[in-house]
Amino acid sequence: MLRLRPSSAFAAILFALAVVGPWRMTASAREDGSAGAIHDAYLDELIARARDANLADRREWRALLHYEPRLAGGVSSVIDSRSFFASPDGKTDPQAELEATLTSFFEPMPAGGPDDSAQCLRIARYHWLRDELQFDSARLPERPCPAFEAWYRTLDPAQITLAYPSAYLNNPSSMFGHTLLRIDPPGQSDQTRLLSFAINFAADTGPDGGALFAVKGLAGGYRGYFSVMPYYEKVSQYSDIENRDIWEYQLNLTPDQIRRMLQSLWELRDQYVDYYFLSTNCSYLLLSLINTARPDLDLKRGLWLYAIPVDTVRSILRDQGLLKRVVYRPSGMTQIKNLRDHMSASDRQLALALADGRLEPQSPAMADLRPEDQARILELAQSLLQYRLNTGEEGRDVVAPRSLRLLQARAALSDLSGPDPRRVEPPAVRPDEGHESVRLNLSVGMTGSNPFVELGLRPAYHDLVDPPAGYPPGAEIEILGVRARSYFDDPLPRLEDFTAAGIKSMAVRDDFFQPISWRAKVGVERFREEASDAGWLVGVVEGGVGGTWSLGDGAIVSALLGGSLFADRDWPEDRIAGLGPELGLSWPITPWWTTRLEGRWQAVAGSDRIGDRYGVQLSQGFRLGRNLSLRLDGGLRNDGGDAFAEWMSSLQWYF
């Protein structure tokens, strides 16, 4: 653990630590914040005045301690570290915490110096209480906090920016996106912003990954910590390696508000929060931190059950006056695709051959081209090589000599004139401007000749037929989706299906990029032998892997090999598993009309025979407004018995 000490070389040490890697702010903290109250007349006076002014009920105090209402009544802090609180009951008792905090300010100077005193350990609380109660410096002398001041000078804050790297489905911790805060110094420009520091909150997962990470993350099995690190490290991870576009939202905060927020961040060094993937996650804790700067805003309103990063961005932006400016930072892959799309097919193939090493920059195929075309091709080849290096597709020993030859050839050409095709225009709709994450649908339909009504709820967050604006193309995530159906001849509502988690990643393959498309689902489905059956609820674990290709105009087609495992002893013929091909076509025909056609067939193994299961479905989504759509589904299905038709019309509300 790094122990902060006052030192004239502190800023240099901090910068060195930041460059080496993520720096977790730490400081010694007391096992008990109030070792013993000094029953001083002035302390009694301050406590009495604080009670008379109801300071413990003020929004500022609740924000500084990160209190939230509890369903059972009262409040509780999201901070779980015992050392964060001055009172043993401080996590749930604002009044006790306030009085214990005041008491701690009167404690003798600790052996470690003023930086270890309560006034510095609880610096945000101290300054707010000092301003509210107008401390008498003769009876409660203010102690210097040299470590904090040196750290604050190093950060040199003038502006706070919220950064939102978009969703990345191939990393479970980032499949909904991520948020972090950037601390911008005075005179910051788009060219120098990479040199700023960033505030990040993340779980300390150790070597865990895959299914273990998902289970422990959902169950609160990790501790989350704040950290401060160079912003360029996160940009490199998100933009260059994970190929995620980054949206930067500059916040309109005053210098005093920024200082109060960073004082609160200083209090949180080495303090942990029990990390839950869907609730107390990166975005939720950043909202709590921003709330210390603007306690008048109820930023966590509506996030009582879970917090998806894009929803927290919307929470910040819904308050007028908090957003100053939006900046779009395209990923490395987005920049390459943009440059490629401005070139002819033959020039693209030359760039690809250069990057692969099948062609040299001085070859006749290049020499016969205009200098400006040569320059574009060399730039595209170099960008592709850098991408391969960043993502680990090729090693430095292969990339370095090839890249050097490309750069030397490009340097020999003159600068280009006219519009720069490398400039990427931001998407017309930002992620925060897409439909809301929760979806409620009311449907009517027919199974065979049996009419039904259906009610469905999907807490999170997007599928391939939803209005696509603001969401990654080809990406679908459904968490805790449930549908209940009532047939006219049997009005008792029955569970139709429940999706604990369902993910689809249909990333397009081409000559430059060859991502794998995949899908996975865990849940319960109702299978029927024929249309009139009540059916059986069957536990299902499914997956598929394959490829996706573009047909132009936004249309994509995918082909996967899918597999299923079934768990229900009462399902006829004791079916166990299925395997077979899956085909899909998605096409956003217009900004308000999306269509999806999908079909699959599986050979299904049972206890004594092999049968089949198949289905085809056409879905049409019509956007009626940002958060309202009409959906039409129709198709043919066979769950292992007789085939039957099914169609449904749904009105869908997003909120």
C-alpha cells in the first residue's frame, strides 16, 4: 500500500507512479475515527448548533457521506469501509456520524503529522462543516494538509469531463459500456487531453475472468476502489485495443464544486465498496462522487435497482446546465473503416497487401499511382498495422520493420491538400439519445388458432429489432427479461419465457477485420408439442458461433452453428441437447423501420431417439417515437412435435 507523506518531491513521485500504471490513492486510516471525545465546551457548542441547524439532514452532508434511502426506512452509505466513518454507526446514522466527525477534529496531532489528522483524512467534511458552523480558529485551529495540496496541484483541475466508452460485448465487465471522469487542467485542448488524469472506479478482480467473474460480480464478491491514472492509458485500452468509440461530456462545474468533489475523492482513497455488477458499479459510484459537487441534483433518481452506464450518462444530462460540450473520439477500428471507405476497392487491396507484407511501398503497383493516392494507401496500411499490434494480432518483431518502411515511404510524399478523409464524423445519434433501457410490451397474438394477450418486461437493454439509433450495430443484450401469456380459452396467466441473460454479437467480417460472431443465452422457455398444448417450461442453455457479413445499406447476414442443452425430465421423450445451423438477416431499412428474419434447425437428442426442432420468424419494428415502438412478429415453429404458426403484435414502451 502506498502511504502518502508530505514531501517537496511528492508531485514528481505521483507523476512517476501514474505513468507506470494505475495509482490507487492510499493513506493511513484510523481503526476507529474517534478515539475518544474531548468534552470541550466549544465541541458541545458546535454539536448543539449543528443539531439546531439540522445539518445531518442537509443534502450536502448526505452527499459527502454517500447516503441513500433504504427500502426499510432510514439511510445507508454506499461506502462499506469501516475506516471511512468516524462513528461506529456512521454507515446508517447521519447524526451520529456528524457528531463523531466534529469530535475527531479536536483530537491531538497524530504521530504521523497533520496529514494523518481527521481534518485531512476527512477534508471534505471538515471544510463543509467549517463553512456552515464558522469554526473559531482560536478554539479549533485549522491544520495544514500538505499531501492533499501537493496532489491537488499535480492534478491542476480546471474542468471535469465524463467519458463514456461504448459497449464492448467481448468483455463481460464492459458489455454495457463504462464511464470515468477526466480531470482537465487550464488551457486543455483536444490535442493535449490525453495528458490529463482520469478518475476510475472498478472492481479488484485479481486473476478472475469468464464465468467466475460474472458470478462473483453479480453477487457482490469483489471490492471496488477509486483510482487516479493517466487518461491516455484508458484511451489506449478502450479505443485502440477494445475498439470502442468514446464520448466525452464536459461538465459545467465551478472551481469550488470541483475542489469539493476532489476533496471527497481524497477521503475515498483506499476505501472500498462492495462491488455489484448491476448496481454499485463504475457508473453508479461516479454519480455519487459528482453528487458531492452538486448535492442539489438528484443524479441517482430512478436507479434504485440497477445502473447501466448509459443510463447514468442520461441521468447527468437530464439536468439542464450541467452539460457544457460533447466530444466524440472514434476508436482505432472506426478510423480505419472511415479511411478505407473513402478509397476505391483496388486501393483498399493495395493497402491490405502492404500491411500483410505481400507488397512493398516501392513496387510498380504503387509507383504508377498519383502521389495523393499513394499517401492514402500508405496511411491506411500503417493504421491497420498499428491496430494489429495494439490488439495483439501480430507481434512487434513483425510489425516494426514493416511499419518503418511504410512511414519512410509516406514521409517522402508531400502533405495532402483538401478535406482530410481521416476525419470521422460523429454518429447522428449519441448513445445517451437512444431509447431508454427498460422495455415494457403489451401484445396480442395467435398460437395456431388460439388467441392470447401477453405482457412482457425487459429491464435491460436492447435487441436487434429495437430502434437502432444510439446502439452498437449487430449487438443485443437482454437481462432478466420475462413474458407472461394468457390464452382466451385458458385465462390463467402463465410464464411464457424468462431470460436470465441473453447476448448476441453479430460483428461484420471483411478483408480487413475478421471478428467472430456469437450468441449465448440462459433461461427458461415454454415448449409445445402442438399449438393447443399448455406446454412445458424447460430450462435452456444455448450458444452459437459463426460469422456475419455486410450486404450493404446497413443490412447484415449471419450464419452460426448453434447448440442447446435442455433441463426438464417431464418434457416428452426426455430431450437433452440440440445442435444445428442458424441463419439471420438484420436490416434497418429506414431510421424508423427495422426488420429481422431468422431461422434455425436442430437435431435434438433424446433418451431413445433423435428428432428435430426448427423455426423461422420475421420481425418488424416501427419506431413511433424515441421511447415508443410497434413490433410485428410472425413465423412457423416446431418444438419437436407438430409445426404450428404463431404471430404477435406488440406496443413497446421504453423507460
